[in-house]
Amino acid sequence: MLSRKALWKSKDYDIPVEIIKHLGEVQGQHWVLVRSGSAETGVPLKELRFEEETRSENDVLLILENEE
């Protein structure tokens, strides 16, 4: 099962987040809905870092698609 916890490496801050779902692809980038505290926002999947350093974007997308 996917650990839904990740670190969002934004340009200004590193923010702990929980992945909610895959939002789709825009201009070749996959976007996911994340939650931090009570706020939710969409972020590019490539800006997330996981404890499992070997996890690729494709691994995450496959897991999210199988859970829908």
C-alpha cells in the first residue's frame, strides 16, 4: 500500500503533505491533490519526495489508479 505521506519540495518551503488523489496530466506533468492540515491543493507530482527514495512517479501513479 502506498504511504500517502510525502514532503512537498516547493520553491519556498518543504511542507509535509498527504496525497489524496491523482488529478490528471497537464502539459506532460502529473498533478495530485494533497492535504496539509486543513488545506488542500494541487501540486505537480515531481515536486513530492517520499521516504522510499526509490519510488518513481510512475510507481505512485499506478498505485493511485489502482485505488480508484
